[in-house]
Amino acid sequence: MRGRNLIATHTNQYILHKQHFSAYRQEGDPLEAFYPLSKNGEIVSAPLLVVDRFPFYFPIETDRLELPFPMPFTRSSLVSFSRDGRFYTNWTDDFLIRIYDSEGEFEEVWYESVTKSELDMNIFELSRFRERSLAQYEMPETWPAVHTMELDDEDRLWVATITDSDFHLSVAGYQSGGTASGPV
């Protein structure tokens, strides 16, 4: 597991985001974890929050060196932090935002129905090796619902959802309690 980000909240809490590389993960290891740090930079307890990381697609056996790879449609976890240290999480397959307090305790969930865009695998220019590697997996029929989410300096959550357009996302802001302030 390696450190990925160091987060400092406005409440003087320090959190270390650690991430496992899927290829080297041992059974039972968290894929992504958020640990509280002391003022000296030491991990002081078990993780505050553990989320799944995006999966890799593993190549088939070949005489070439082929590394595991993600794809643009791969589902993944998104995590954002409010100024007071609350965690906002989402698995990109759906618009289902889970909110945890600064100690990692569940507070509430926001849900919004999103029509997912159809995924056409023919748009990808894949090598023969990647095509054969992906053939061993069940491919999704749609793009993920959510592309990204970020909290601004006023703790409004901005969520970008994937649309049928190749060039545009739908972006909306959300206030406390999940009230939409409208699309941008």
C-alpha cells in the first residue's frame, strides 16, 4: 500500500489516503483507505473509511510483457472532503452519494436517478492482445453514471454525470441535504 494524498481539514485533522495496487493486493487488504494522522504524521488508528478501487483488466497469458490495465468505462470510487472533514463517497456506476462524518461514521445518503449512456465497445481502438484480454470479462452495457464529483470552498458538491454526447457532461451543484442548486 502506498500513500496517495495527504488531506488537511479546516478542523486541523490530517488524513492519509493510501492505495493498494490491485495486482499486488493480498486477500483482505483494503483497496483504498483513509487513515487519521497525529500531528507527528503517524497513523493513529484503523482507517476512518475504506472504499473499493477501480478494477484492472488482466491480460491473457502471452509471451509478451502485458500489464494489467483499466478502461475508460471502468467503475471506481470517488471521494471528496468537506472543510469540516466529512467524507462524500460514490461508486461511479450509480448516483448514490454516501456521506460520513469526520470519524468515518455514516450520516446520510443522496440518490438521484440517472439514465446511463449506452456503451459501444467498437469506439475503442484496441490491440489484438487487449481485445483477447477483455474477451474473458463481461463488459458493461453502459458508461458509468457519474464521471466526477468535487466539493467547492463553500461545501457545495458538484457532480458531473456522463451523457450521450462525446463532448459534454451534465454538471449540477448540491447543497447540504442533497438539494440540487440546478445544472450548470
